[in-house]
Amino acid sequence: MPLKLISGKQLFAATCAAVFALLSSACPQDFSSPDQTSEDPSTNGSWTLCADQGDFCEFTSTRSVLYRDGYRSTVKTFTNGVHCDGLSFGVSSSETATCYVSVSAASEPVAGSASTPVAVTAVATYDPQGDQSENDSAVPNATDGDETTSWSTEGYDDFQTIGKDGVGLVVDAGASRQLSQLTVTTDLPGWTAEIRAGGSTTSFPEAVGAARTTARSTTWELDGQPARYYLIWITAMAPDGDRERAHVNEVTARG
Ligand SMILES: [Ca+2]
Ligand SMILES: [Ca+2]
């Protein structure tokens, strides 16, 4: 076997594995299968320690944050701080974990981060303070892959004065999962929406993306618990001829 420098933790892991094997018992998984080893922030000047497990890692703007548990690291991108726990990073929590924040603001997803496209399907509308429907037959247009087709709200004369908090379009992530971004394209920019999440197509208890006024393409950075259904909760319309509406041409997401 070639001579190889190993760290104290690797030595501990190897010793642990040997001892536990003798005892016919299982080793803690983190020590026996280091399958997610990546950066070591303690030897890399681009990271700063920001919180221990359970504490809040505070920062402004959008940064990469590294959750380090033993020699296993998981990197995700967050905006304006994040709780340092496994839930935030999609891994199991460890009492000994620590979080590191990138020194520079993140402009692109960090190489090796978990951000990947997630297929979402528009499945329903949401009009709880109205007639419980909102151009339902056009729902498929929002995720048909065709930028020229869209789902639209109904036409309103003056949405702000009719007594509704909002109307929305529901997209299905296929299973409960944590989305990091939701992007909407529209041929009618200027309406405002926040993103909410829930376990059914009729209840969205958690706000996961702050209100934004749309451009032709608008990306919400999402921060919340895993959920299957995500609601584009439209709270202000854009002028559309002599009425007000919101159009959603396409919805895409990243995990
Ligand atoms: Ca309606
Ligand atoms: Ca479309």
C-alpha cells in the first residue's frame, strides 16, 4: 500500500471502523463512508466560520454557505442568512457541525453545489377569496415548454380594491423537496408575486420567496422546508389593455 498522509479524523474513522467491526456493530455513517468529501474550509481562505450547529449564520446578500460535519461538506446558496442545521442543507444534522460563509458574494452557483434543474408542472389555480378558479383550462400552458403560450389570471378592473389578498398558480414538484429557485417568464411584466409552499394544492402555510415585481424573467431565491406544492401568489396585477392581469408563460425550478 503506498504511503499516504492521512488526517487525524481519517485515522479516527479507520480506527473506529476496525473497532466497531470487531464488535460486530455499525460505525457512525459519517466516519465509515466519506462519500461527500469536498472542500476543507479551515485550509481555504475563501470561507469564514459563521455559526455552530443550531445557531444562525448571519450575512447579507447572496452567499454560498458550507455545512461541515466531520470531513463531509455540503454547499448551498442562501440570501440574508441561514440557520446552521442539516435541514437547511438537505442532510442529517450533527451536533458537531459548523457552518462557513463564502467571503465574496455568490453570483453563480458554486461548483459542486446541489443546485440542479427540477421539473415542475402547473397543476391548479388558487382563488380562495373568489370563485375558487382562475382560468383553470389554461393551467398547462405555464409548463408546456413553449414561451409563446401562457396561463393568465382573469381580467380585473382594479385588483387592489376588490378585497382579495391575491390569486395564484400552483406548481407540483412531483414529490416533497426543497427548491432553491423558481423562475417565471412572462410576456406581461409588472405584476407582483411571492412564493408560498405547502403539502396540498389548497393550503400554502409557508412563505418561501419574498414578494417581487416581475420582469420578463424573474427568479425567486427560495428558503424553506421541503414541500411538494409551490404557489405563485400574485398580489398585484399589471395593466393589460383596459384590464389588469398577470401572465405566466413558463415556470422552471432548481433544487
Ligand atoms: Ca377567479
Ligand atoms: Ca408556455
